[in-house]
Amino acid sequence: MSTTPAPTYRERLWPGALGWLFVVGFAVFGFIALRPVGMAPAAAGAAVLGAVGVGAAVWSATVVRVEGGELHVGRAHIPAALLSDVRVLDRAGVRSALGPGSDARAFACVRAWIPGAVRMTVVDPSDPTPAWLVSTRRPRALADALRSAGAGDQAAHSVQTI
């Protein structure tokens, strides 16, 4: 029996429609390339290439989750208590957050096919990353999960122990 609490938010950033179309196109290309050899090798090759494409899409789909008081984006994570000024962004807001004047030191996990995102300010003075920008299809739900996990709308501070 596991004592690990369930995540308060979890989302996999699946590829968009164009990404899945590429997977299908990859399999069709394999079928066409192997068709002169025979129908059975062409079908088998297409099936293998389709499976490889789906596997690559699943493997590359980043997981965003809030659990145990931390925000996890892929392998990166940060305590929610070190995040403040949690803001929900639409497509225009994401474009502005990534545009001229943005800080290149910010952590960004942005997927072009996902219109929404959440931007958070990092309040740990020892962290050189000033903010996190994370794509999500449910930005309000992610922002609410972060706030309930300890991220604030006001500046906070972290305690460093040696």
C-alpha cells in the first residue's frame, strides 16, 4: 500500500493534431517505400513505423504535475512555496512572455500547439531562474493547484539551511 498522496494536478502535453498526422504520414511513407517488395512487408513495415511513431510521441510528451507541494515539469521540479505571482496566460500572453524583453534565464516548457500557459515568478534569491513558463491545456486548473500547494500571489521567501 502506497502512502504517496495523489497529485493535485496532472497533465501530459500530448502532441497536437499535426504531430499525430506526422506519425500517420511516417507509417504511410514506410508502406509506400516497401510496397514494391510486397504487400505483406509493406503492411508490416507500416505497422512497425506507426508503432515507433506512437512510441516517440508518448516518450516525448512532457508530464506537468503538482504533487507533494512541488511543481514537476518533465524532470525539472521546484517547491510551490518558492513560486509567486501565478498568472494564467492565453496565446497572446504566451507570445508576449516569450517576446522581446523577456528574460532568457526563465525556465520555459512551451508547446506551440497548446495555446494556454501559466507563468510563475521564482522568489528564491539563490535561484538564478527568475520565472517558470509552462504550457498547459488547463491553465486555470494548474494555477489553482499551484496556489493550493503553497504558491502565493504575494512575494514569499525561502529559508536556506546549511
